[in-house]
Amino acid sequence: KYFTTTKKGEIFELKAELNSDKKEKKKEAVKKVIASMTVGKDVSALFPDVVNCMQTDNLELKKLVYLYLMNYAKSQPDMAIMAVNTFVKDCEDPNPLIRALAVRTMGCIRVDKITEYLCEPLRKCLKDEDPYVRKTAAVCVAKLHDINAQLVEDQGFLDTLKDLISDSNPMVVANAVAALSEIAESHPSSNLLDLNPQSINKLLTALNECTEWGQIFILDCLANYMPKDDREAQSICERVTPRLSHANSAVVLSAVKVLMKFMEMLSKDLDYYGTLLKKLAPPLVTLLSAEPELQYVALRNINLIVQKRPEILKHEMKVFFVKYNDPIYVKLEKLDIMIRLASQANIAQVLAELKEYATEVDVDFVRKAVRAIGRCAIKVEQSAERCVSTLLDLIQTKVNYVVQEAIVVIKDIFRKYPNKYESVIATLCENLDSLDEPEARAAMIWIVGEYAERIDNADELLESFLEGFHDESTQVQLQLLTAIVKLFLKKPTETQELVQQVLSLATQDSDNPDLRDRGYIYWRLLSTDPVAAKEVVLAEKPLISEETDLIEPTLLDELICYIGTLASVYHKPPSAFVEGSRGVVHKSLPPRTGSSESAESPDTAVLLGDRLILDLGPPVSGPPMAATSVQMGAVDLLGGGLDSLMGGGSGFAAPSTAVPANLGAPLSSGLGDLFDLTGGVGTLSGSYVAPKTVWLPAMKAKGLEISGTFSRQVGSISMDLVLTNKALQVMSDFAIQFNRNSFGLAPAAPLQVHAPLAPNQSVEISLPLNTVGSVMKMDPLNNLQVAVKNNIDVFYFSTLYPLHILFVEDGKMERQMFLATWKDIPNENEAQFQIKDCSLNADAVSSKLQGSNIFTIAKRNVEGQDMLYQSLKLTNGIWVLAELRIQPSNPSFTLSLKCRAPEVAPYVYQAYETILKN
């Protein structure tokens, strides 16, 4: 009897209270249950008892029970089904609050078994006469779509949502837009928000009357709309402008985003354009009077806006002056914007302000302020003098970190304005001993090396750095090596030992590959050709540009479309930091008025944006003119081949004529910048087409397999592709882009895949190509690097194209011309090849080759051998002349090729082989 107690524990007591007949007691018990649940106790055992309390008219009790239900439905799905009947009943309750509560809870119960029971009640609530119920139901559709997308589509809820956009109540419209945007984000290809001028009008009407978050949903939706002309863009802007004076900063930023986007379409001569610029400044300034965290977000967005349209804030410099109590992150951001806005008009103010900052206590901020003075000097030429004297004053303070920053900045000023401020070098040299940071030491060493002829004791100064060579950072070691080589080239007699010492330190004692390589290059240059070394090492340096930290224009345009979101704070596109399966859609600004430049789809433009492509040669626009001298005689008519571009020499990179700055860079001359000179007189030619091969196996491309070949028909080149989906998911949003290549091959149209590609489906596409793309010499010459994008990812592959697709239809040369040209091309440019195992006779060979635009100009029979003289012309105007010897009994032919660009010969030979043997 000692072991029986009356206390059965807390759960038992609650159970009893929940089943009590008194309403008040029941309510208290449910409150206790919720309290226990909130602090993390497991009260799921009471599920049936709590669900029994649902049958009540008391709204407060109902809310509590629904709250419990949302929390435990997932762990007790079988029990949760018991509650379905109550939901269905509550959705028909006369009280709209209860109807809305039932719908809201249904959306939050993420249990598959229950969802289908909820479709009927949801359908009724979407058409409810009370707007509060309708707006709740709209959000419920988005939640349901997240649980079971197929169900929502089958039940026709999406169409009902679209109808709600025309609802009479602004809050219903806003929620419908929010729900559709949310669903559209997870299905980028579906055109759910099918916006047209009528629906835009309805959204703008609702905009004035709904709550602030509703306004944000509508503004974000407007930002994705593309007006059909500048009139429509202007009328939307006029109706969005009043939102700029809203108290909620998120509404203001969303409105700024819409206006920044549509301003692209307005011409700058419009009066309205000027008015809009004036209206945009005050709201942005107002954002800066908020608390620091909001200020920071505002400043990051303003930074983007100032880069895109500096004229908006050009008179508002003062608001960006730093306050003493600003947190460091706000100070640094303001500094950045001050420099972006610096101009001749306000530079005096800015410099006075920056000089003040340089005496602050916060080290990071002071460093940035000193850097800023230098950036101003580089940006506003008229102020350079004042900036330099300000920097010298700062160096006189002898504050270590100020001196170091100042020296780094002065180096850049020297790069921008050579031979102007070198008088300050003496002052800089006095501070040599105090430099301890790698960047400052490297800058100082650069200055000493660059101006060695003006510094009497340059060799001593550099020698002092050499003593601890191995303890220095790589940056300093590299600078020191270059500086001493410069010094040697300027004063060879005094510094022989010094240069040998640094070269052996860099090459023999160092384990850093960069340093060793640079050391060996200098060593070889100096030992083989000191004159060339001088040209390379002491070459004219290009001036540095003013804004080095501007965001790249295509990225900037994309970020402008994300104003007011995380992307605008990180200054990165969402695809860089949003993970997960949702396709991130690349957004871009509408095309500028009157410009036809963005005819290509924005997706492909961004596709290769991340691949840095090096091209140092200046672009040549239009077909280069042939040299005009009369003495060149017949050859002139050849379109100048390569030589007119290269100034004589043979081939692509004639070192004698190359500018020293281009050493070691892929010369983008040559084959290259001659654009498509062929007006291409089309003859129906059956050019040989190789069978398709697999270019991108499915293993490497997440299930996408691409096979293809190249063909040329009637003067147009195409890439014939077969795309096969071997994955389990649907593929869509295809786009293609080529990297630069030797002949400027580029897609002439977007990659058109009309329907999404279902699993195990294939589609054949013929992609037309042109030869007016960017040119860069590839190795091998006919290498083509391709990027293909779909909704899953971007995939890269490379393939070799047969050169005969570039043989043009007007490649037949006159006989006299052929003779003159053959003699004119030097003999060392002739290449001989053997074509084996070919049993065709001369006529068959001739007609087969003509099908691929290799034209026979003359045929002779010499001692029983047939000699065919042939010519062909490439799309970039290069002529290739050929002599083909055919012996009737011998299956091996001899092919001799002559061309001003001998690099192409092996590839022309491959084309001959391919055509004749197939």
C-alpha cells in the first residue's frame, strides 16, 4: 500500500482537465499544453484529447488547438487525419476569421496523406466572398505547391490564383502576386506571372492601397516586367514614384529598383528623365538617417546606384561625410561612395574631409582614407597636385601606418602621371627604414627601380633590402628582382655584382616557382640580348585607369535588378550564394532606347562572363584594307592575306614586328581579326559532312549528352547537334556560347529547343554559325571551346571542327593571278603532304573537291602524271594554293600547299584527306 500514490504525473492531470466539461477549465488546460510544448516538453501523447477540443465556437481555444496541431501533425500523421473533418467544417463556418484560420492551418500541416482532403475546402475559400479569407487562401496555394506541386497544377489552383490578380481587394491581389512569384521562382521556365499592360494596370491600382509588405510583393513583380516601349515605361515610373516617400525602407528600395530598371528605357533628353533623377536622390538620402544596420544596407545599394548613374547623387556629397560615431562598417562604405562621387566641382571639400579622417584613431579607417586621397588624385587630374601635397603632409606626421599607405598610393600616382611628381622621391627615401609591411616595401622598391637614374644611391637602397631577401614576402622578392634588373639596365657598370647576386638568390636559393621563373627569364634575356631586355623591362608602361574597383558592367546591370535583396549587400549575383535546386534566373536590364545591341538573350551573355579570356591585341574593326602600294602588283588583289596586318613577316606572330608589350601573349592578330570578307556567292555545293560523334558524354554533364558535326551548305555554316536527356529530370532553358577561336566562329542565333527535353528524349537542332565572333589563335588551330547551359548547370567541352567548313564559295582564283601569287609566296612557306590509299582518278578528285569549295584552276599531264592546280579561300580572306600530283598506277597522291599563313597548311591537308577518303 505504500507504493500507490494519487499523483499520476503532469500528463495524466492535463488529460483529465482536457476532458473536463467546464469550458474555462478546458481552455486553461490547452494553454498549459501549449506552454509545455513551447519549452520543449513532449506532449504528443495528448494528441487525441487536444483534437477533441476542436469542436468549439470559442475562437481563442480554436487558435490554440490549431497551433498544437501544426506542431505535432508531422510526427503523428495518422492521428492528424482525425482533424480533417473539423477543417472541412470550419471552412464553411459563418465567421470569416474561423474560415481563414482553418485555411491557414491547413497550409501549415505538411502531411502528404492529408493534402488531398484539403483541396475542396481550399477551392471554396479561394472563391470566398470575404477578402480576408481569399488572401489567406492565396498564400495557402503557395504552401501547398511546395508540398505537392503536381497536385496544385492538376487541381487548377494556379489558374484560380491568376484570376485573383484581378480581384477587387488590393490585399488579395498582393498575396496572389506573392504566391505566384514564390511558385514561379521554383519553376523558372513556367510563365506563371503572365504580365501584360492590363494586369500591370491592376497591380498599379492595388499598389496604392495595400499594406507595406503587399506593396513590396507588387513592386518586385513589376520589376520583372518588360514594358513594350518608353511610353509605357514612363507611365509605370510615374505611378511608382509616390512609393519613394514611404516610411518603410524596403518599400523605398523596391521602388528604386523598379525606377532604375525602367529608366534604361527612357531617353536622356526627356524632361521626365531629369525630373526622375531629382526625385530619386531625397529618398536615398533619407535612408541614411536610419539606424547603422539599415544605413549599411542603404549604402551598399547606393554604391551600386552611383556606379550605374552617378548623376543621381552628384550634389549630395555632404551626406556621405563620416560622423564620429558611425560604426566602422558604415564609415568604410561612405568613404567608398565619396570617391565614386568625387569630381572637379567638389574635390576641395572631399580632400579637406579626407585629410581630417587621416588623423582619426581607427587604424583601418585611416588606411582607407589615405588610399582614398590617392584614388582622388587618379580620378580627378586637376586635384593631383593637392593630393600629393596632402600625402606629403601625412608622411611628415611619421605615423607608421599612415606613411606606409601613403607610399603605396604615391606609387599609383606615379603610374598615372609619369614625370610629374618625381620631386617627392627624396622625401619617400627618408622613410625607407620604417617600412615593415610587404605592400609598402614592394611599392618603395618599385619606385626606386623605376626612377633609379634620378636616385644617386639607388644601388645602396636596393642592396639594403637584399640582406634579408629570404625573409621577405613573395611580393617584395619579385619587386626587388625586377627593380635590380631595371637598375642594372640603367647603370650597368656599377651594379654588375648586385644583379648577379639577386639572380642567383632568385634562381638557385629560392623554392618559389614564380620567383625562379622570373629570375631565369631575366637571366636569359640579359645574357642573350641586352637590347631586347631593355625593350622588355624598361618598356613604356600603360597608364593605370582611374576606377579599378568598378563592378563589371554586366554584373552591375544584374545587381541593379536585385536592389533591396541580399545580392545587393553582398555585391554578388544570387547564383553565387544561393544553394539548392531552384534555378536562379539571370536578370538583366532592359535594352537602352534606340540600341539594338542586346538582341542576344541575356542568359547567354552572362554564360561565359566568368571565364576570363585574355586578349591583348587591339581589335580590328571591319575588313582590313589591302596594302595600297602599286609595286605589289597582282598580289594586292588577294585581300592582303595576313601580311597587311602583320606588316610583312609570315604567319601569325612575327616576332620582329610584334610590339614588346605583347611578348608571350596570344597574339590576336593573324588569322584573326580579318573579318568575314566573303560576300559568299552561294552555289549549291554538297560539302562533305562527317558523321556525328559524341562531344559531351552524359557522365560529364549531369545526364545531358551532346553529339554533333559541322556542315556547310550554300555558303552557310551550321553545327548539327543532337541533345539527349539521360537524366531523370526535365531539361529546359538551353543556351550556347563559344569561346574565342581562331576564325571567329560564333552562333548566329540562340539555341532553340522549343519544348522542355523530357528524360530519355532526344532533339536534333541545326545551329547556324557565322564567323564574326571574337578572334584568338587556338592550339590546335581548329579547336573550339563550347559552353552549354540548361536549367541544371553550365557544361563545357571542346571539339575540333574540320577546316573545310570555312572554305568559301568564291575561292576560285584567276589563272594569271594564281601564277603570280604562287611565285610571290616564299618557298619556305610551301608544305608537302602524302595522301595515301586513294584510288580516284583526276576528274573524280576534282569534282569531289569542288563539292567542298576547293576549285581546280588548271590541269596538266606531265610524264604520265596528272597535276591539278587548285585554290581555296578561308572565311577570313586567307588564300591557300595547292598542287596535287596523281599517278594513275600509284594510290598515293602528293599535295603541295602554299599559303601566306603556313600554320593553316596541316589543317587544309586534313580537310583534303577527309573529303577524298569519304
